[in-house]
Amino acid sequence: MTMTRQDADAIRALRGLEDDRSSVRLRAALAVGTTPDPRFVGKLVERCGIEPEFFVRDMLTWALTRHPVSDTLPELLREVRSERAQARSQALHTLSKIGDRQGWPAITRALLSDADDEVARSAWRAAVVLVPQGEESALAAALATQLGRGGRETQLSLSRALVALGEAVLPALRPATAAPDPRVRAHALATQRLLRDPDTGFEFAIEEAKRILALGGSAQEG
């Protein structure tokens, strides 16, 4: 059977995705996204899970968004159950970029509380994009269980996710402002502040929350 030029280009691109040079991998991902082909999807998803360079992973995600959801979604739904943290994180990130709510069932409680911070952060971002109408309060309650977790970047990611849900988060935040753990209380107060005033910086909001708690101020707001 004679190989067509399209077949030859596909083989070249697939090989390029595995090249030792990041610049070659980047160009290959760009080529794949520019000319979508269902044969690429499995390799793109696989590559996302192991690609060491952020800017190449970003291009791989873009390439996946260029393919039909019917081709990408089944692969991504399998990948969120991977044993590799990066594979789970990137699959969730890609689901958030695709934005198709058929991906919502993949956002499990286990992923929202994943032990790996990057996976959890990706799950939070994907969740607020994919949550169906009417499910916001339940999602807010699940997210609120993660208040106080991790360092500033992780806490900021969670606050942004909660704020994106709007007023639906208030019933979940209120009890957290009286939690036994001071980190949880401060994080909940800071998130309430960001909900009221989105222009407030997170650093300011968290430090203000700590001052309120140190002075024995009321934790109940909103």
C-alpha cells in the first residue's frame, strides 16, 4: 500500500512528540493541533502525562482541544484515573480547557481531595468550569473540606475556585469560619473577603483574616 503524504506527516509528527529536544516536541504538538487527526489523540494524552516541559504540555493540551470531543473525552476520562499524578493533573486541566460538561462525572470527591496538590488544584479548576447548573452548592461543600490545605498557591487556587461559584459558597464557608483549625478559619475568612471584594489581593485577605482571629473578632461574615 502506498503511503500518502498525510500518513507520512502523521508519522513524522508522532515521532516528533517523543524527540529528546523540547523544541522539536513543541513544533510537533503545534503541527498536530494545526491538522487534527483522530490517530493523534491517544499519543497526545499519553504525552501529557509524561512531558517534562510546561510550555510543551500547554501546546499538547491546545492540540487536544482542536480535536472533536467525541475523540478526546473517552481518553481523558480514563487518564484521570491514572496512577501518575501528572497524568491525572493534565487530563483534568485539558477537560477544563475543553469545557464540555460531559466531563463532569470524572470530577470525583477523590480527585477534589487528591493527595497531590497539583492534581487537586486542577480538579478544582475543572470542577467550577464543568459543574452543571444546580450542583454549585454541593460542589462548594466538597471544596470547603479542603480549606486550610497546603501553601499559599494551593490556598489561592481553592479560594479562586470557591469565589467562581458565587453566592452558592456562603453556606459552606460560614461553618468553616468557626472551625477548630485556625488555618481553616483564616482561609475561610479570606475567601469570604475575596467574594465580597474580588479586587482584594489574596495576601492582604489572608493577613487580614489572621489579624481578625488574633484579636478575637467575629468569624461570621456574609
